[in-house]
Amino acid sequence: MERRCSGSGARIQGEPAGAPAIRVPLTRLKGLTERTSERLLAERERGAFASLADFYHRVQPAAEELEAILRAGGMDEFGETRTRQFWEAQRLVKAAAGDRRRADGRGNLEFDFDAGRNPVADFFARNPACLREPTRRERLEAETELFGYAVSGHPLELFAEVAWHTYCPVARLGDHVGETVVACGLVVEQRTHHQITGEPMKFLTLADWTGLVETELFAQTYKSYGLATVRYPVLEVTATVEPFENGRGFSLRVLRAGKPRQRDE
């Protein structure tokens, strides 16, 4: 399991039960400004954050940044539910805005109606799930949006609708060297290359619940199925299992690629 941390780099840390975890830094969060990242790191060096309010007053993130931090689970270790965190965040932001208005001599208005909007209503319009506790899937979706990948669970949990049981698992591909199989996996890496003829081809790394495998789409296959490799985050491939020259592994030479099968409802 992966967790958030406030340092500048990911690190491995043992859990109480002894299982290792990767702690992912909040500074990797998409949309976090350089100013906020620098203040976060500087304040963390001064001492651990005691609460959400302590974090907000010391780091002073923008309201949108605080939203993202909460959605990413950055404040979960303080022990409050996400719902309570979001309401507390709105109170803190509202109080800070009122302090700024009074300092500017604009009175004690509840909202900045000069801007033509209600910031609290806007927040909950953007984040309706904050009126209740987010589901596990919603948390993983938010992490994927904000970090680029799921942090607290396996990324394939977001593709439970795929009929994984109908495909040859990566862990069993070695039993089918020289044969044609139908496999399926999440595209975790892709890169284009040019064959000696100058024609483009593509290499993909696919992951299922049992492992990862390298695949190749040579020029003719890439011409026919290249669009599918970017259209579908999870890809079904019909491919030949080809051994490495040293006999210590194999790759898939793709013949066809497309949308994965779906589980029966």
C-alpha cells in the first residue's frame, strides 16, 4: 500500500504489521504551485504538522490546492473522516478570506459577492462526494487524477469491469512459448520506434493482476491497430509468445489489439 508524505521524495517505510509501504510526497501532487511546495517543505523541516488547521496556517495553500490535498488523502493521518476534513477546510478558507477583507477595509461580508459567486457552493458543486464519505473507487480515481496513478490500491481496481478471468494471465505466458494467445493488460508504458525500413512501430508494457510483459507492434500491425493502443487504457492483444535469444524470458509479438472484454453483469 502506498501513502502520502510531506517530504520531497518517495520512500519505503515499514508498516506496524511489518509490511513495507511506499510513502508518496504531497509535492508530487498535480496543480501544487512551486510556492506552496517550497513552504510545505520548509515548514515540515521546522516540525511535524499537528492538524489540518496547523498545516493550513503554516503553509497557506490556495483553496484549490487545499481541496486537492484533501482529495489525495494528505490529511488522513490526523484521524478525521474526509467529510469532516472538507468542512473544516471550508471554515478555514472562509475565515482567512474574512480576515483579508477586514484588513483591506471591505467589512465583514460572509462571501465575496463582488466576485459574483459563493465559494462554498462552488466547492461542493465541484466535489459532490464531499457531502458523504468517498468510496474506495472514488479515492483511487482522485489519486489517479492528482498523482497520475492510484496510490492506496492496485491501479487495476479501477478496471473491475474487465473480464480478466477470460485471458491468459501474464504469469502463465511462459507455458505457451511459440503459441498464439489472447492476453490483456493495463498499458503502463508505450514508446514508438522506427524499424530499419523507416516505418514506425511501437513497444508496450502491459500489466495484469499477475505481472508485466513487454509487447511489440511491428509496422504493419501498428498501422492497423496503433489507434487502439491510445484509445483503450486496458488493451486486449492477440499475440505470439516469442522467447528471448538467451532463453531467459519472452515477449509478445502482437497480431491484433483492441477493446477488452467486459464482465457479465
